[in-house]
Amino acid sequence: MARKKIREYDAKRILKLHMKRLAGLDLPIQVVQFTAATSPSDLLNENPWLGSTRLVVKPDMLFGQRGKNDLVGLNLDFFQAIEFATQRLNRTITVNGCTGPITTFLIEPFVPHKEEFYLSITSTRDGWEVAFSEAGGVHIEENWDKLRTVVLDTIDGPLNSELVAPLIAGLPLELKPSLERFILAAFAVFDDLDCTLLEMNPWTLDAAGQPFPLDMRVELDDTAKYRDTAKWNVGGVELEFPLPYGRMLTPAEETISALDEATGASLKFTVLNPTGRVWLMVAGGGASVIYTDTIADLGFAQELGNYGEYSGAPNTSETYQYARTVLECATAHADGRGRALLIGGGIANFTDVAATFTGIIQALKEKKGALQAAKVRIFVRRGGPNYQKGLTLMRSLGDELGVPISVYGPESSMTGICAEAIEYLKDQDGVAAPLVTASA
């Protein structure tokens, strides 16, 4: 499961569409997005309600504390809302240690209200956790004693009226039927769309008694994209998974991301430290975690240049492009102290090791001079279909590159390869270290 946050704009549109489909509830949600590319006149023409409704405007950037940073405009007319957003567009702020520009705003109706409720639905290892409070909003933590929670196991099946009853036990009798229906409908949407988190804090009832989420967060399991794309894409527009606030893709990350989008394989790459001395070219998500954790356990987390993985049987050309990008980053900031490149993975089930290694070898040959200049030593460990051929190709490459390459098969441990790489770096730094072999 990969939990991916989406914008509040998308969360509310998805909720409105699918709550009506699944439960027959037509929520009074109306929402638009405002960016530097938005034409206010076009926005108003396409959404006439903006001109006749008091509005709320706030950033839609996956962070909280918006009110504390003077980023929420309340009870505004359309032109005031546009002016409010325009004055704050591209303003750089720091929230929870993350700094970046404000590029995207959400505009929606201003809903006067008295009650503020809290609702969250979260995926757990064995099922779901549903929490409700009649004292939501910014003071939710001060009223934590009013929060009621039910835990469901997948064996128990979905949420039902009997399980909702203790959640809403403290509500006035006349509110219970409508709130029960809303909570059940929210769970139906959560389950049907493969959400991992659905939180409304707060939500309220409008003048007509209809539930209305004032603030909302949703996370989706993006590994379910293959079956949920049509449901996630409201109005035929592909759902965006924005980066966390303050995070900007490097050119190399943009290259790999575009490559990943164009293939059925999985190609992931995140730069952690551009000047790092340990770089990973690892096959498989599980193996990438083992390599990364081991490097950290050995005390070299600060030297880890990247996190990433290639899997899903990428072809030779795709692997070449991936490897070339990693190598460009790994050799970009050579400082003469030596670097380690770990090429490896577990034992593949269906990925042709020889085919992927052919692409990697092509990239290594192309970057021969840069590898030598950066004093890179390469550590290879792999198993799976055609792995003997792939390892043979790697072993014969060392002399041609003029770069030391240590090559191991599945009989050696992944953690041992990491330890040998760290030993090499310590030796380059003149730090005495006990001999650790790849079979450790």
C-alpha cells in the first residue's frame, strides 16, 4: 500500500460524486481551484454560483496552519476572494520546517454554522478505524475525551448502523438519523475508492441540514490506480498526486518520473543528498528498503545519495535510461574521496536480470570517465532469471571501465554487500574498519 495525499479540491469533488452514486446523498459541495494560470472572468462564467455566494478562499497545498499564517479568507464576495488569493499567490512561507511558494488556492461557499463535527476513517493493518466527535474543529485536541472510536476487522465486513450507534450516542436524538446516514455513506466512499485516510475536521450542517465538509483530507492507495482511475478522475480530468509542500522535483527526478509514467514497469528515484557518497541502483521495492536501512544502520545515512528502485521487468532501453540518470547524479559532485555504487536486489521472480544488466552496462560504459573521476567502486548482487549471464557480463566489465567491480550472486547477503561498500568508503577516508565480506 502506498498512501498518497490529494488536494482538498479533488477530495471534495470525489466525495460529492461518489457519495451520490453509492448512497444517494447529494452534498451541497461546490468548489473551484485558483492558480496563476486561472482567468477570473472565465472562472466566474463557468461557475455562476461564485457571483451570488459568500465565499471562503484558502491554500490547497497539503499543509495545515493556514489560518495562523493569514492564508484563509472568510465571508468574501467573488472579487474579494480573487484579490485575497492574488495577493498571496507565490508567497513563500515555512510550515513545520517545510518552505515553499503558495501556488494553488481553493474557493468554495462560506457556510455559517454552529456545530462542528469531526470524522476520520483510517486503514489499519487488519481493517479500519472510524472516529467521530461532536466537538471538532481547531479545538479537537482539547475535547479529545469526546472522541469515540470503533475498530473494524476486514472479517467483520463494512461499517453498519450497529457499529455507528456508539459513535453518535452523545448527539441529540433528532440529529442521529442524518448523521448516521452520512457516516455510513462516507465509509462506503472510503472503501469503494481504496482510500487509506478520509478526515473531515470540521464538518457541519448547512442551513438546510445537509452535511458539509469545511476542511477535508484524503489519502489514496495509489497501487489501486489500475482499478480506480476512472473513479478518481472527476470530469475526465486525471487526478493529481501533488508533491508534499516545499518539495520540488530535481531535473533527474523529473526524468525518472516521466519515464515511470510511460512504462508498465516501476521506476522510482528520489535524491536525498546530491553530494552523498553512497548511491543505489536497486531492483525491487523490498530490496531498496533493505539496502537503505542497512546503510543507515552502518552509520552512513547522511552519505546516502538517493532512494529508489526499478522493478516490474523494465526493458533494456528503460533500464539504460534509468541507470544513466542515476550515474549522472552519483558522479556530479566528485570530491576525490571515493564513492560506492550498489547495483543489486533480491532474487527476481520474472525480471530478466541479463536484460536489465545489459541496459545498466551500456550506461556504465557511457559514464566511464565520470566513474573514474569520482573514484566509484561498484558492488553488484543479484539473483533471478538469467542472473548467471548478467553477473558474467558485469564481471567482464571491470577491466574495460577501469573501475573496481565486486560481483556476487544470491548466495551472498544484501546486507553484506552494503557492509563491504561502507568498508571501502572508510578505507578511502583512512578509517580503520574490520574486514567484512559480502557473505556476512
